Amino acid sequence: MSLDAAWRGRRVLLTGHTGFKGAWLGLWLERLGAIVTGFALEPPTEPSLFAHLSHARTLDSIIGDVRDLAAVEAAFDRAAPEVVIHMAAQSLVRPSYDDPLRTYSTNVMGTANVLDVIRRRGGVRAAVIVTSDKCYENREQMWAYRESDPMGGHDPYSNSKGCTELVAQAFRASYFKAGGTALATVRAGNVIGGGDWAVDRLVPDAVRAFSQGRALAVRNPAALRPWQHVLEPLFGYLMLADALLGPRASDFAQAWNFGPATDSEVPVSRLADELVRRWGEGAAWRVEGDTTGLHEARTLTLDCTKARTQLGWQPALDLAEAVALTVDWFKACRAGADMRAFTHAQIDAYSAARRAA
């Protein structure tokens, strides 16, 4: 499927455009010809993918907080969007333990602010609300979670994402059921890719360790996760938004899982092995016991049957390919490459592979 015709000239408000996933999506939308306005806090890390892609100079970037309703309203007035993709969030589990109120206010009330402005201003035909695979009530089950499974979450981050899903569901049922805005939520697996410098995530932790000649410390090597390259769910989000703009919009205004193939649902140790193999240069990893005492799920996988059968989306990359793209990006960055051009090239290669499939 080609997305070019679907996005050329469309006005898009992308919240969270300074973050890891948001920066990738902002570049992709620009490349597709969309008119993109971004709304987010300053980049959460230094360095940042947002800075590497020169987004501050190439799209209409508004720095603001989704918890500030007036700022959200002003962003909508400036963007006049036809499509809203809401990604702004406090996106890490461990910081949610340190500051639960900020996590809930950003993830729940921030989303409510965005949805309420959509409700009141009109003109938005499609809205995609990005939550997380951790929104489910995790029962440590061996079978994958479906979109109809109950929301929950043990920690404040995960629970806030479950709450966000319920808020979106309530707005859809109360305000958007009769038409106007087609509203969907999306839940992705554990994404990896170039430009993620977050603290306490496996890949950026590995890049920092390997670059400094240290072994990567791994807390829970047996934890099972659905690993996927960042472009995989982003392609799904774009496909879904396009469907929400179509004649059968109401059929797609619901929750969707976007996860990897089952052979990429592997333990942390397997991903660490793959990172070591691809990085080379004597890279290694070791087990370091978790001394924080904080809860961490042992098993979490997604059932993406609905996305495959109803939307026509399926993953295109296996784990080795996802790791190769990720490591190649970081090594190119270390070598001083033009990372905007390099990231464009990775998007183009991925899109070409999709078209050929």
C-alpha cells in the first residue's frame, strides 16, 4: 500500500512530535506531503532525534503542554487540522513511580483536553490516540492480549494508559458515535529504532554501554516482550488514519493492536544477544539483579489478528532486521552522518519493501 496520495496536502496536528516515535512520524508525514503542526514539550532527552532531524526548522513546531487547555486550544486554532494524531505522553514506567500525579495528569487529562477541543471546535475528521500495550490488565498469561481484553495496569504509567483508553472510549460513545470525528486508539509493542536516547530502555542503554566499552546491564533477561521497529506501528497508525478518513470510517473507529510477528516476541536476553551480534566491537551484556523492588511484568504479548484481517496491516520486519536498522542508525550517527538524510533513507527503504511485499 502506498500512502503518498492519502496524505499529500492534509493538515495534521501531531502531539508529542519532539519525542522518539513522534519525531519519526513527523518526518514521515512531511515526506508524504502532509502539512504538519507539532505540539509538545521540549525534547525529553539530550541528544534528541527531534534535533537530529532539524524538525524545529522544517515543520510548524509549537512547544506546549497538553495539560494546559488554553495552549491546546491555541495549537488547534493554528493547525486547523483535519487529522489529529495524539502521541504526547509521559512514556516511561519507572518515572511514573517517582511522579504519579504528573503521569496521570499528562496521560489522562492531557488526552481529555485534546479530545474536548476536538469535540468543541469541529473540523477534525480523524483522530488516532496512541496509548500502549501496557494498558491491559496484565495477568501474566501466556496467550496474547486482544483489543477486547480488560484495561488495567499495575504501575501508574500502565494504569494511566488504561485510563486513557477508557476516556477515549467515553468520548467516542458520547460525542462521536453519530459521525463527525472518527476516533480510534492504538496499542503498540515495545518499539526500537534509531534516535531513542531515553533512560532505562534496553536499546539506548545498550548503545550507551557499547559506545563506552561497557557490558550492557540487563535486569530481567527472561521477561517476554513484543519487540518491533518503530516504523512498523507508525505505518499502522497511518493506515488506520487513512481508513478513518474513508467511506467506512465508523468501522475503524475502535481500538487496535500493532505488534510484531510471534517470532519477534522474545525474551530480553534474545534481543540483547541480537544487539551484541549486530554491534560487534567486543560488545557484551551481563545480568544485573533488579534492586529497585518495583513491579515489572514478566510476559506481555499482543494479538494483532484484527489489524491483519480488517485493516490489512502486518509486520514487515523480523527481529534481526529491526535490530539491524537500529544499530546502523546509531553507528551512522556516531560517524557524523547527516541523520535527517539517513533517517529519510531508512523510511524510503522500509516503504519500498512494503510496496514490494
